[in-house]
Amino acid sequence: MYKANDDRYESAVVRRAGNSGLQLPALSFGLWHSFGDDANYGDSEKVILKAFDSGIFCFDNAYNYGPSAGAAERMFGEVYRANLKPYRDELVITTKAGFNMWPGPYGNFSSRKTLINALDGSLKRMGLDYVDIYYSHRFDPNTSLEETANALDSLVRAGKALYIGISNYNAAQTREITRYFNELHTPFVVNQASYNMLNRGIEDDSLLDTLAKENKALVAYGPLAEGLLTDKYLNGMPDDVKVHWSNEFVMKHGKDELIQKLNQLNDLAKNRNQNLAQMSLAWLLHDKTVASVVTGASKVNHLEDNLKALNHLDFTDDELAEIDKIVKE
């Protein structure tokens, strides 16, 4: 029978989402990769419970995480029911709807029908009465933002979600939907977006500034650019390396230039007594608008390595300037 580590919060780093009551661990546990149909239950259980024992109490899911769609939620639900259910009041469990969920016109995007049906399925798979944050996973170009906002608000009022988030919405879309949420008094708290040292799109778009101005938070996903910001490619990169669509542009000047940048960043990390991945995670947290960074791990040693990033979160102005100089064109 699982019993959580009594010291799980002793070294936890907890951050507030804007001026809301929502508090998140600086690192959240993402189930995007490695928890699908082919995952080994024992390995998955081990790393999820190690995360909770280490002060990570936010588990970030989505309907489409797998493969196949629903598989990661199902796997998490099994681990939750077997071990974590007694700790439900401590957990922040999130899910999202909007990408490739089921066949037909309602299996994508953010219509009222899609968002409501999707959450009912997610709750059933995970064995939950409610999620702590429910996200519209992407902007829907064919549905009014007012409809999306109203649908999300009604799910809070139905008791199926405590807080609302959006994901992959740009600054203009965020400003518009925020107006509707304000009118409805919806507990909208976060935008989850792709952000890392190489990918500064949300800075260029002024999304970070928009969220700060509205007292909302950013949750950053893709913090290591699918492994680019680790020591994996410092000596070269295979031709078939794959990156998430949100990071593809970092390759635009070719692999040789990127490898050179990665080595320069790695030298800076070494001066901080961190590896490149740890510095990359820590860098995201230097901005107080970033409430949490979603990082996945399929093995306990990967998780432990990521957690070491929290031992050194401070950056000097010179270090921040040097990182910008290396990365920005």
C-alpha cells in the first residue's frame, strides 16, 4: 500500500498563478510522452509516485495524450485510483481538449459540444469528479471566443473544473477571451504555451506582458525543446531529429549553427554548476509570470535530474544578457 513521503513539501518550490488562489509546483509533471498504450504500468507508476514524493503535486494531462487518444489519462487514472486518491485535496490535476480526440467534426477544437463532451470522457477515464484546471487546448478559428468562454464557464459552474486555462492562444486571442471571462467572473488563471530559451515566440508576441498585465500566469511546456536543450546533441545531430511544431523554426539556419549555440549555452550552464537541461528549466522560472514548467520523465533518474534545477534558480543580469546574446539573432 502506497504511503506518500512525509517530507514531500520540505524542499518543494511553490509559485502562485498571478493573483489567484491557485498555487503550483515550479515543476509540474507532464504526461504527454511515454504514458500511452505501449507504456509499462510499473515504470509509469514508479515515476509518477516519485514525482509526488518529491513535492510535484501537479499532473498535466490532455485528452489526446497517448498514443492513442485517452491512453495517458487512463494510465494516470489507474495510478491515481491505486495510490493517490487519499491525497486528492493536495493534487492539482489538469486536462485539455482541442487536438485530435475522436473521429468526426467534434473531435477537434473548442466548440461548446466538444469541450463539454471531452471533459466528461476525461473525468471518467481518470476516475475523478472534477479537474483542478481545464484547458481549451487551442484557439478555434471557426467558433466565437464567446462560445468557448461560456462553455468553459459552465463547466466550472457544474462543478467539473475549479479553474480554467487556455493553451496555445496568442496575445490578441488571450486578451479577447479574458474580456469574456471577466464578464462571466470565470476563474481563468493560466495560458499554457510553448516556451524555452530557444523559442521566444511568446515574448515577441507580447503574450508574457499581456498575462502579467492581467495578473494571469504562464505555464511553460516544451522547456527542453524536445531534447535540444540537453547534452544529447552537443557533439552532433542526426538527420531524422524531430521537434514539436512549436519549435521547428529553431532549425532554420541549419544544425551546425544550432549545435554551436547549444555548446555556448552548455558552457554557461557549467559555470553555474548545472547541466544544460537544468539551466534551461531554471531560466524559465526567472520570470515571475511563469507559475510552472511542465516537464515529463519516463524514468526516475530523469526526474531527479530535472529536480536539481530548483537548487539554483537565480540568474545574474550578465547571465541573462549572455543567454539572449547566444540565442537571439
